[in-house]
Amino acid sequence: MDLEAIYDEQIAPLMQQILDIAQAHQMPLVMSFQLTDGAMTPDDGPLLCSSVLLYENTCDVLREAKFVLLDKRRTRGGSVLTLRSGGTVIESSVVVEDA
């Protein structure tokens, strides 16, 4: 089963809606999907697609989850936004799949 294709076709559009709603209401979130079963290379784990939306008032648990999920050994694709309460972007980064 090609979980990456399922994510791209069915989940990604819903993710964008969720991210838009969460950002509009300044709701911190951390989401991650495992798209492959095994390691991509001997040093890596499975392919994950993660999204993180953090604000100044975000709890430590979500901040710690960000660092665990966005460890380059674990994640090939995803995006992170850290925002001030007024919506000003403090940090914005995209983790891109290695070629």
C-alpha cells in the first residue's frame, strides 16, 4: 500500500484546512504521519510528514515534540511555523526530503 500517495491525495487537503483553522484561532498543534514501514537508509527511520504550529504560549510538551519529530533522521518533509499571539511569524522553516 502506498501511504505517501494516500497522504497526498486524501489527507493533505484536510491538513491544509486544519492548519488554516488552527492558525486563525492561534491553536498550537503538532501532527505527524508515518508514510513508510522501514528505514529509508540504514541510518534513517521511516518517512514521516510532520506539521507544527507553535505560538508564544505553546506548552513545553508540544515544543519538545517538535524537536523529536523534526530530527533529520526521522522526518523528510514537513513545515514549522512559530507565531506571536498577533500572528507575526517568529520562525518559519520547511524540512525538505533529501535528494
